Amino acid sequence: MASRKHRVTARGTKEDAELLARLRAGLADAELRDVLLASLRAHDEAGRARLLKRLQPDTAAVLLNVLYPARRAGAPATVAPGKAKLRQDWDALWAEWNDCVLESGLEDGRYIQQEHHWEAPYFCADSLAHDLEAIAKRMKPLFNQVRGEGIAVGFSFLEQLRNLAQELGSGPPEYVDHESTELLLGPEVTSCVLEWEAGGPGAPRGDPFALVDALCKLEAGLDHVFLDAKTVARFVATWPDAAQQAVVVGVERERRRPHWANALARPHSSWFQLVLGLARRCKPDFHTTLSVASIGEDWTLAAPVVSALLKRRDHATAASLLAAAFRSMLRAPAGTEWDPRSVLLARHLHLDHDPRRKAVAERLLRAQRTIAERLRQDDTGAALEVQAIALRDPEDGEAMIATLRAMGAPKLHRVRDELLAEWRELIVGRTLRRSRNPRTSALTDWVPALVNAAVEGPAAEPALHRSVQRALSQAAKDLKRSLWSDSYALHRWGQPPELLPLTRLTLDLDASGRLQRTAPTLHRLLSQSDGEQPSRLDRVRQEWFVRLGGARLLDDVIAFWREQVHSLVPAPGPTEYGLCVEWLVATRELAPEAGDRILAEWAKEHARKRNLWAAVREAGLRIPPGVKGA
């Protein structure tokens, strides 16, 4: 019977193959699906039982679940794929992955892009990362069943990443820049790597440090491929305390190995940040060791260490670390120390757009002040109060002036003068940030004079007024020569950049809006040339001028513009006339006769420029008689 059954099976296999061939030849795919469904539904219970007996056990078990699925109330029936289907899906996903990897190494692959035919092609790593993310998202749900069925025994995701790194950019010619390519793997791919190598979500099945060590070593050996740092950190954060502590202990033990030495020498690297965070919770001494060793590269690491030292009243060590932190902050050479009594931090740092680092800098200043107070260093403590206010907001004029004036004791005068000079330079720099003039010239000296007068009060008012008069005198001299040679300045600022300090002075003095009412076009042109929305510092300077006799100075400035505005009317260019006409309108608002003379000159020299006269007419100006272009 066994021999007869084997013959029937063999004969049936041949017959099945012939039947399948005829079905494929005669029926469309949709028709084959209809036949399959109809055949299954046509069988009664006995017929289905006979069908199941003819199938392989694994296939029969899956089909039985398909025909008689377990149902939950209110939920659709679900069926887990069988081993063969699972292997098919697993292999298909890896075929897609390998296709992407191969494409990344082809000279004409889909990841080589070129924006314009005259530009060199480049490797688009973002497109590759996007495609791998989509594959990983469909792959991860299969992990548990793949492991359970023993489908991928010995498979290593780490090895797949090594293959990816080797193939990446291997085919394109030299003119395709791939040496600087960075393939930043996304959260889905990184999560797949972590969960597969860990044996599932949660704590790894084996040694936690071994997994982290393997990942760090892998990434150190991949020149252009990087895991998603945030995903790695979130994954490790889910581990129990014992697993996290095992990682820290392992890193501390192996920190001299090349991949860990390299990672821990770069405090801004993702691996350093991961280890530092774990050490803060699990091994404070190692956290301190890492922080102290890296202050030169990242001064923010000093803050928690210094706070701990101050609690223990270890002022000497805290002062040493603060000196290193401020040296790093200012990028000063080794062996130098920041002196808070003479160098204003706010002038040399740019932290306004980095609130986190600014908050740490303020914390370090408070620590330095605590040491100064405990050691009774009065001059340093007073200086640090100025430093703190300036760092918080150097444009808070009232707070800065009040603090500087409070340093009235004779022993503090030198410190006050040094810090005032630094703050004055900061205000000058921000006020004249786009001026081409030297910071010390007749046209710009009014800015430091204004700061001095704001601090010193009415006694310095005459010096301020003299500096404004010198600026007006210098501007009048400058306007005797042509300043419109810079076409970029014409379109960017609407006036010669050499006069930007005078523009700033005019707007600062016009807090009452008198110039704006008298000559609205001139005010608008000056405001446009300033190029930015009014800032807090603009309002501070205006308030200072109001207190220091600015109304009298505004009379002089308006008189200057009335006499000189005609000098700023540029000659009509070959095509651009709008700005010329705008300055002509501004001239007529303050000096009508000068404006009429310019119109008469244009009528003689540019009578045939139709667009010029169209702009003149649109501005509401009278066109001189005899202009043919009109």
C-alpha cells in the first residue's frame, strides 16, 4: 500500500503540474481567483476534510484557519500567515532592500540626481533613506513570527548595514560627489536594527553592553552611514535600570578602545550624549569624569559639576572648572583666563538664538558670582552683576545704566569704565551693523557719545550735541561727491551705504514723528533703507535722545535734509526710474525749488525716456512743457 500511495502521489504531482499549466494558459488571474473561491465554497464539510488531507500539514493548518477563522465580537477575522507565506514576504522585502542597495552603487541608478544639465550629478542619500524607511516599516511586524518559525536563523542586521556601506556610492564616477555623502537612516530602519539585534523590544536578551558596544563599533566603521540617534536613545531608555547600569559600567571599562575613545572625545556626538545621560542616572562619578574631560569642547557640561562643587564649598575646584568653561565659551587660547571685570561676555557671544546655551551661560555666571561673594571679591561681584544683566539682554538700557551707575565706589571706577567701554562698543556694533564707515569717524561718533551721555546724564549732553553736528558736517562733505556708483546699494538700501549712520541718526531723533509728517516720502525712504523692523535698541536710543535734548537736534537734522536732499536724487539710469522719482518727490517735499530745477534738467537731458516721464506722471508731479517722451 505504501508503494501504491507513493505512485499515486507521484502521478498526481505530474497531473497537477499539467493542470496548472492549462489553467494558466486558459484563464486570466481574475478568473483563477474566481475558480479557487468557487471550488472552496462548493465543497461540503466532507469535501473540505478530504481537501485538507491531500495538503502538506503546514499548508493544511493555515487553510483550516482561513476557512474557520477565530472571531472576536465586533472585530474582523484575522489569520496569521503560514510559514511559507511568511518566508515569501520576508524574502520579498529583502529583495526590495537589496535592490535599493544595488541601485545606490550604480552609475545611472535612481539615486543619482542632476538638477540641471550644466550641473554635476550627485548622490541623493535622502531618497535612499526614504525608500529603506518604507521597507523597514513593513518588515518590523514580521519579526516575532520570523523568529518563532526559525526562518532567519543566523541573520544579522548589522551585517546588512555593513553591506550597505560598502555598496553605497561604489559605482558612480569620480565627478559624482559621494565622499561627503551622509546616509542618515531613519527611525524605522534604526528601530528594526535595534529590535532584531536585541531579540525584541525591551531589554536585550543577552548582555546589554554587548549590543551597545556592537552598535557603536559598527557606526565607527561606517564612514557614511548613521543610525538615528534619537531612536537609539529612546530604545535604551526603555531598558530597566540594571541594563542601563550595565551599559555604563561597560563603557567605563572599555572607554580606551578606539571606537569608544573616538566617541567620548566628541561631546556633541550622539554616542557621547547617550552615555552621558545614562551615567547621570546610574553612575554620577563617571558622569563627572566625562563632563570635566570635555569642557574644552562643550562648556555647558561644566554647569552641573560646578553646582555640585559649590554645594560642597569646594571653591578652588569650581573656580578652575569655571575658568575652563569661560575659556571654551570665548574660544580663548589655552593658558588665558576671562576677566569679568574687563571683558563683557555679551559682546563676544552670540546666544540670542540659542536659549538653552544662554540659560547655561547665565547659570555659570551665577556660580562665578557665588564664589566672588563667598571670597569677598567686591569688584568681581559687582562686575558679574553687570555681566548677568548684559547677557540676559544687552539692549535693556535702563537696567544696564542703573547697574553701572551703582558702581559709585572709587575702588569700582576702573571696573565700571572698562565694562562701560565694552557695552558701548556692543551698542555701536549693533547700531551700525551694516554701515561701511569706520566705527570711529565723524559720521559715526554720535553713537558712542549717545551711550556716554545716557550713562553720565546731562553733563555729557554738550558732547553729544557736538558729535551730531560733526556728523552733519561730514555728511554734507560726502554729498559733494557722487555716492551712487554702487548699483547693489541702489537696489538693496535705496541710498549710498556710507550714509546709513546718518539715516539711523535721523530715525532715532524723529521719535515724535515730526519728520514723518513734514516729509513722508523721505521718512519712508530712510526707513526702507534701514532694512529691518524697529528693534528694542532703536526704541532705547530714541528714549535717550528725548532725555538729552533730541528735539533741538532734530531741528538741525531737518535743516540738513532740506539743504542736502537734492544731492541724493540719482541720475535716471537706462531702465530703472522708480527710485530716482521717489527721491525727487522727497526733495520737493522739503525743497520744492531744488526739485523743480532737477525736473528742468531731466527735461533737457532725458526728454525721450518715456518710462521716466510715465513714472514722473504716476508720482503726481508736473511734467515740464516740451518733453517729447511724455
